[in-house]
Amino acid sequence: MSRTNVLVVDDIANMREDIKRLLYFEEDINVVGEASDGKEAVQLAENLKPDVVLMDINLPGMDGIMASEVIVNKMPDTAIVIISIQGEPEYLRKAMAAGARDYLVKPFSGSDLAETIRRVSKSYKIRSAHTPLPPTALTAPEPPQSRRMIVVFSSKGGVGKTTLACNLAVCLGQDYRKKVALVDLNLQGGDVSVMLNLSPRGSIAELVQEEDRMEYSLVNTYLVPHLSGLKVLPAPLRPEQAEVVTAEHVEGILKLLKNNYEYVVIDTSPLFNDLNLVAMEAADDILLTCTRDLPAIRHTKTDMEVLESLNLSGKVKFVLNQSTLDYGIKISDLEKSFNASPAALLPYDEKTVLSSINKGHPFVMTQSNCKLSQSIKLLAGEFEKLSSGSAASVVSKRSFIGKLFSL
């Protein structure tokens, strides 16, 4: 078995011991040394020639950014992974500019640590074996077909889009151990950060104003980690900041994310604007979210007609939220009118949802056995079947664009 040699750099001895303990049972990863400051890190890197250096930013004397730059210049085949506390986006950007290829935010899990080490080590081995092509701004190689981009949409507010997007992303990241990015594309009123109890310092608005060439290492510094394992690209903190984000920005960011994540889940604003349409064009699946009340059904009719006119109807999967609330419209009638069975029936559970939102704890984590959580886990499982090629479709093969109610 080919082993990846790792040098651990942190000025806190307990942290170095924690990292070594997390990696102890990883048979393909070998900790070859540890350093407590930047100068020692450079010396050990020269002597040991590790594949990966785990580099803390805040070090006495020569800090982690300076040490990373020296190591990259002297040993270009050694990959730097920054380990940092949350809330240091400026330092992280400087570290990426110095040559670091990824970062982890303390505290991190053993699986996140090992996965990051393997990923950057593999990319460097591939790079050393091939002559790289000049990088192009906002471009990325075509991702494997097993990776999926999922847009959650409805032109009507209040149907549970954000709740679905957050809990689906968390489920894919936590239950299925997938690498998941969640993008809040509701730029003037996004609530993903609130629902996940995150306090981001930056957002997509600051990201697109960076002077540096857009590449994954830069995007990665703006992704906020969630304890479930997923990473979140937040919406702007203020509505007026949304104006700086263009469709071209969104297209480039989504390409980079899809090339680096197994799933990209996108929450959207309730509008057919250029940003949402770019996301839908790039998506593999569009989860059209609806409830059983008449206004929601009217919006769904319009949404389906628009998506059909844009030749996007083949991506649509219908999710019926609050399905146990009876507004006098039977689910069987909806299925006949939509000419398709729902990809998921999410039961009405106001107590669970409100508690989850107010505490910022996704219910698929805190109340994993409730019927609502189980419904979302079934939906996530169907996407896993699609990604692995073991299922032909997550819903009925019949067209979604059928005769709807005459409303």
C-alpha cells in the first residue's frame, strides 16, 4: 500500500497529539514528524520531504503563511493543508496565495482530516506525473458523472425550500459520508446560515469581489464548515450586496464546486432570475417544491410551464411538502395532473420544523427517527442510487409536464 507521509505543524502540543491520534488507524497515512513553529517546520520539511504538511497559521516567529511559502518554493511536490480556527478568512486567503492547497477548520473530525490529506496528496501525485495546462479563470475540468448538482426551487415562498435544502444536504453529508457543498443563492433573503446556526464572516458577495483569479482554493476559503461535514457558501449579509453577484460569477463558482464535491445543493430565491436559471441549467436535478394548497399549486403550474419552455423539464423532480395537511386536494389527483409521482412526500410536522429552525439544528440530526427526517433520508438514498447507477430514476419516468388542474 502506498502511504502518504505527513508533517504536523502546530504550536500547541495537545493539538499535535490530537491530530496524530486521529490518524493513528489510517493505514495509508503516516505521520513522519511534528514541528512547533515555522522555522522548525521548514527544516523538517527539507529533511523528511513529506507528501503533505498540516500547517497551523498562528505560529511563533515565522508564521504558517510564511512557512508555507518557503516550503512550496523549496519543495513544490509537497502539499500544504492549512489548519485554522473559524473566522480567519483573510489569513486563509493569504495562505492560499502562498501555495496552500486546502484548509481545515478546528475542530475537525478524523474522517475530514484523512479525506483532505488523501485528496491533496492524490492531486499532487497526478500533477507531478503530468505536465499541467495553464489554468483558466472560472474554469474547471469536467466532473465525474457520479457527482450531482441539485437545485431546490419554487416561485412561491413558504413551501419549505430552505428547510428541504439544508436537511437534504446535511443528510447526504452526515448519513452517507459524502462531500457536500450547500450554496445559498437566495442573495437578498437567504436563511441557510440561520438554519444551520452559522456565523459567516464572508459571503458569495465578498468572494466575487476578490481581485485574485477565481479558482477552487479561493472559493474554499469562503466555505463555512458545518458540524455535519458539509460546507456552506453563504448569501450576503445585507440585501444590497447581492447586486455585485452576476450570472457569470455563479456559473463559474458552481463549476468549481461540482468538480470538487460529490453533491452541490443549491437553495434559491423564489424567482425566475438569471442567477437561478444559470443554476438550473448547470443542475442535474431540480427539486420543485410544492404544498397542497391552491396558491402553491398555481405557482407549480407556472413553474412547470416555464421549465418546459426552457427545455429543463427532464430535470424536474416533484417534492410534496406538508403532504399530510388536507386542503381538499387529494395526492392521487395531484399525481394524475402532474403525470408523475412525487420524489418525496414530506409529512406536516410543525413542532419539529419550528424547533429546528429556532435552534439552528437540522432535524435530520437532532430528531433523525421522526417521520419527516425519514422521508428526507429516503430522498437522499434515492439520489445515492442515481449517483451509483443502481437506479434508473428517482421518480416515475412519466413526464412531469402534463395536464394540471384547471385553476
